[in-house]
Amino acid sequence: MKVKSLTQTLSETSYPGRGIVLGRTEDGKTAVIAYFIMGRSENSRNRVFVEDGEGIRTEAFDPSKMTDPSLIIYSPVRVLGNKTIVTNGDQTDTVYAGLDKQQTFEQSLRVREFEPDAPNYTPRISGVVHIEDGHMNFALSILKSSEGEPDSCNRFTFAYEKPKAGRGRFIHTYMGDGDPLPSFEGEPELVDVKGDIREFADSVWNSLNSDNKVSLFVRYIDIESGKYDSVIINRNVK
């Protein structure tokens, strides 16, 4: 698979939807997690990321304008020991509960399907980063409708052991704008990971469509110590 420029990939489409990037920095010492959300409606755009313990949650920027919290308000990132979970919906809690019961990442998602937002049937994308004894691995999942059928769910899990330095995997909900929105296809894209946390976060944020981007979360985790730094960028600032 050819390595793509993450910034170019992001800038080539106006609406990738929600996206997850997992990987390693160029020096191989740090795990990289990025999650962004976009929105076309006022309800979707009326959000911010806020810290919540070791993770984050979405919150209404202007509560008076929130018309439907379902599929909008959730915890995208949670931490369970040496595992960091990131998803585009409330399945973060499902994965957390499953891993806590010694289920695998894939097993924990068996009870979930794509979002019930006909006619888009937005895929549920999820990821988990595991760091232990100076090593890291990660996995990504997508649960998507089969050809727009509401009763047929396709499940794909991709696991990456000893990921290469300076590389990441990028999965997103949509292939681009449309009506209905076309679901992501294929294996998570192989992309480059460049710069320190601030440089990386700024490059991702600046590459997202200016009209549709809403919020971005980036975390860098030291693979040896487990210590981390995080950056949150919100379009809406109080």
C-alpha cells in the first residue's frame, strides 16, 4: 500500500466526516492518536471537545441550540489501564466495558451496529491503542451498512503490531460529500505522521475543510513511560 500524505488526503475532500488516525512518530518513541469531527448541520456544528478525566467528551457549545443530542453527545476517548479507546460514538463505552470484562476489541463491538441515521447509516469507527513493556500495537474497526441496507451490517477489524515509525492508519466515516453520504471503503489508509504534537495537530486542523470542521483531539503517548500530552482544537471557542 502506498503511503499517502495525511494533509493532502484531508484537503482533497470537503467532508470525510469523523476520522481516526493511529500511528507512531518519526522517531518511533511516541504513539499518536488523532480524532476529528465535522458537521454539515447546525446541530452537528454546535459542539466542542472538553476534557473528561483521562479522556474527552463532546458538549454543546450553545445548549439552547441543541435540538437532538443522540449521536452527537458522547465520550470519544476513554482510557482503561494501558489501553486508550477512541471512537466516533457511544460505542466508546461499549468497548471500555468489554475490555474491562476481558473481551477482545472485536468481541466487545459485536453488540453494536452502524448508526440508525437513515439514509446515511453512518459507520461506527473505533480504535484502541495498547502500550506495554515499551511496545505498542493498535487496532481499528468499522461497522457499516451493506449497500445501504438497514438490516445488514458488515464488520471489519484491522490489527497492527509493531507499527512502523512515521506512519499511521487513517479511517473515516465517509468517502466524501453526497446524499446519502457514501461510507468509507477498504483498509484504513496508510498515511505519514510528521512533527511534534503541536505541529501535527495544526497540520491536521488546517487541512480540514474550513466550513465543515468542528473539533480535533490529538494525543501523543510516550511508549516507554506511558506519559502523554494532548491538544484540543475547537472551532467554537467560548
